[in-house]
Amino acid sequence: MAKKANIYYQRITYGRRVLLFCDEPQAALPKQSGVKIYRYKTKDKEGKRENLDFDPITIEGPVYNQIYDSITKTQEIIQSLKILTETGFETISYPKDAIHEIISNAVLHRDYSITKDIHIRIFDNRIEIESPGRLPGHVSPENILTEQLARNGSIVRMVNKFPNPPNKDVGEGLNTAFGFRKLKLKPPVITETESSVVVEIRHEPLASPEIIVMNYINIHGEITNKMGRELTGIDSENEMKRVFQRLQKNNLIYLDAERRGSASRWLLKKDNKPPTGGKGIQGTLF
């Protein structure tokens, strides 16, 4: 093991050696190569300074430590978040294996020639992981789950020889769909900017908004526009209103005439209650 590691050590460049083995590579390298973690208490499209829950956390150190420290801190923040569900407020759940894999890929495959840190932004309804550098070679957002091309091949291979390597399989792709299906969440969205790759993990259910609303109102008897948006992940008040109107058209809920404005609410029409899961409305709404 030591002999093989020494051979790899001799073959890789100074910069890669610093990233892998130096206790503080950020002090030796002229470019930013760490991870910053932000917690924004908002669902807005962009996080602002006034939405920060605390000062951004900076994770530095060798690549191996960076990966595990970033995963640990991200999971710690996620576990403190609450979300409104059909039965009340619950701790947000994201697939741990998927978080591990996405952060590992961001650190291992980033472009170290770009003077930027990796940014992990944790919002109320999603996580964004932005890694410097566009996708390498023939890899695209459309085929990234099935194609592999390592930008930093020597770093990837060397990290894989560490104890408990974060990249269990050197040739594995970014295939995280299974974990999201298991939690009934939509899979991550991968996009490219001019100089980075962004993976967005939304806490957005696979079920249709209508079914989510009916499951909630069957239990609680009423729902507001704000509650509906929190449950479904819909951002627009008007779009949420259209969901309610479709259910009203199907004679399933009605608007409380005694409550107006911000206090308005929708009530379950108890004489026409559909089965839990929305099977009774599937044919007419979708």
C-alpha cells in the first residue's frame, strides 16, 4: 500500500500533492480551493445577506478532509430544518448518499484553475452546490448520470486509495436518482453556467400539488395559500390559487366566504371526500 502510494506521489504534480497531502493547501496555493457553506432562511431564487442565518462557514484543508468536513456540516444544518407536511412540521429529509456523492464530485472534479471556492447554499426548500468549472469533455447535464470523464484523474485515483474513500468506485457516475425516488422527491437538477456546474436539490415531492393538498385537507379540514405553497413547493400565489380552483371545480373543496385577504382559507367539502392519495380525482384533474 505504501509503495503504491509513493509511486502515485511521484507522478502527480506539485499542486495536486499540495491538495492531497498538505494540512493547509489554501496557504500554499495562490488560488481559492476551499468550500463555503451558506444557510439562507428563505425560498427566494437568490439568497441575500439579510437572509443569512449565520456567517458563511469556510471548509479548508486537504481534499479528503474537505469532502468529509463539508458533508458533515451540511448534514448537521439540514437536520435543524423543519418543513410543513401533511401531518405537521417535520425534519427535512434529503438522501444522505446523494448529498455525499454530490459534494464528493464537486470537490474531486472541480476546476482548480478557477479562482473560486465551491459554494453550498442551503435554503428552506432546496440545496444548491456550485462547483467551479464547466463539465469536462463530452459530459453534459443530459448524460452526466451515465457518462464519466475525470478532470482531475490523479486526484480521484489517489483519494480512492485513502482509508474509507469518499469515492467508493473510481468510475462511478453521479447517479443519485434512486435515493430521491425512495423519499418521493424529484431528482436533482444539473445546470451549467459560463464557469461552473450547479446541482440543485429541491425538497419538492413527486406527487401532484392536487394530491398533496387533498391529503393535507383530509387530515386538517382546511388549508391556506401559504400552507399550500409550503407543502407543494410552488412559489407563486396565483399558481397555488389555480390548484385550489381546479379542486373546487371538481367539487372537492370550497373557499370560506367568511375569511378574506391574507386570512382566506379553503375548506374540505365533507360530503364529497375523495380517498387518501387522490385516486378518486386522478382521472378528472391530471
